[in-house]
Amino acid sequence: MKEQEIVQNRSERNCVDRENMIREHVNSIVEDDFHGFLHRNCEDTEQLHEQEMSIRFASYPENEQFARMVVTAFLMDLNPTIDEMADIKTAVSEAVTNSIIHGYEGCVGQVCLTCRKRGGDITVTVCDQGRGIADVEKAREPFFTTKPEAERSGMGFSFMEAFMDEVHITSTEGRGTCVEMKKQLHLQEKE
């Protein structure tokens, strides 16, 4: 019984340590990104047509829906079609779910979501400071999952790639994963 308690305490301590490390790292990234964004946009007036928003949230499963809704609200002024919006929401859902389920594995960490729009070009980036992916190419294969016991389908990256025009994955074991997804919307006149 004592051995189980020691393992559980060690696991809880690792989650707390990881959470503190993530908080410090995300704060520095957000601050650097904010200052860089201000510098870029103040330097070139043409850049003012580009808009960007970033949020970070705890890796609780219920925040996946929150992330989809934030991206939807941010993109509404572009008047996307229902299909385009469904594609984007599905891709965001998959990327955020991967961070929550695979990146943090039951620990609470921070997920950072950034969305940029310039004309009809949109870029959505989802980053975590979780455990990272050992083999990105293997993880991209349809039906590959590291959690078959959790009834995961292994289709997350396949869905992202099917619904978005481009998907770029950067990951380092023990440091986290960043998924950048791009899509060109077909701009329509508002009625």
C-alpha cells in the first residue's frame, strides 16, 4: 500500500512541477509573441489588415468546446460557408483534444491557441508543453494511437489534414507539441 502512495505522490508532484514549468514558459511565449506582434503591426501599416488573437486555457476536456467557439467567433466576420466553418471547428477540436489527452496525460497544463486571419487566409495554431510526440510521421498515420485502451481512433491528424489545406506539426519529447493548420476561405459577400 505504501508503494502505491509513493508512486501516486511522485506522479502528483511531477504534474505540479510540469504545470509550474508550463505556466512560466507559456507566460514568456505570450509576452514575446505580444511584443513581436505589436512591433510587426506598428512597423508596416499594410500589416494592419491582419488580425490575430491568442488565448490559453487549462487542459480540461470541457475547454475543447470553448476553443472551437472562440475560433468560430473570431472568423465570423469573414462570412465562411457552413462547410468551411465545420472543417475548421473539427480540426481545432482534434488538435486541442490531442493536447489534452496525449500531451498532458491526465495532468493539468496550459494549451495555447492562436488564430490569425488576413483576407481569406487563416492560420490556427495549437501548442502545449506536454510530453511531446516521439515519432511525428508515425503519429500522422491513420488509425495509429498510443491509447487504444482509451478507445482513441487514431484519426486526429488525418482529420486535421483532411479538413485543412496545410498541417505542420512540431514536437519535441518532454517539451511539447505545436500544430499549425492553414486554410484558404472562399470569401463571400455578406447578405
